[in-house]
Amino acid sequence: QVQLVESGGGLVQPGGSLSLSCAASGSIFSIYVMGWYRQAPGKQRELVATITTDGITKYADSVKGRFTISMENAKNTVFLQMNRLKPEDTAVYYCYVKRLVPGDFWGQGTQVTVSS
């Protein structure tokens, strides 16, 4: 089993920045993808960004150029730097982990609210 602890959510004004982090613990061997998804009110959960252990990244079109995902392998931690935030970015952000030993895991979610 993998436990994911997310932090960094909060309230920010449009144009501002936030940084999210997610630390994985437990059976964290063989992790090869970590990432972030989000779910806004009335919408389905959607991919925000993922990163593989060899550094390959993928971003949703809506966040390209504004968000940056990174991973610290030694601590099994994934980060999401969010810049130039827009009200449309308001959502619950969920950490995601995939490992080669079969398993997909989700964090509990952290609220990001972009509002004046």
C-alpha cells in the first residue's frame, strides 16, 4: 500500500502562484509515474501533469507554460509549481502514483482556489 500526503493548497489571487507537494510513503518501490489531477465543481477529474522517473513530463493543454511538474526521487515526492493562476484553475488537486509492482494510488486532495 502507498500513502500520499499532499500539501500546499490554498487561496491565491489571479496571476499568483502556488506550489503543491506530494510525498509518497509505504510500499513506494517501483514507482515510475507521479502526477497531479484535478476536479472542479461539476466537472470530471482531469489530468493536470505527470512525470516519469526518467523525467518525461506531460501537461494538460490548459496549464502548459504555466505549471511545472518535478520529482525528487530520493524522497518519492512530486511537486507542482503553478504560476499565473487563473480562476479556472480552481479545483481539488489530487496526487497520483503509478508503480511497476501493480498499483495506482491517489491522495486525498488539496483545495486550490483562485479568486480575488
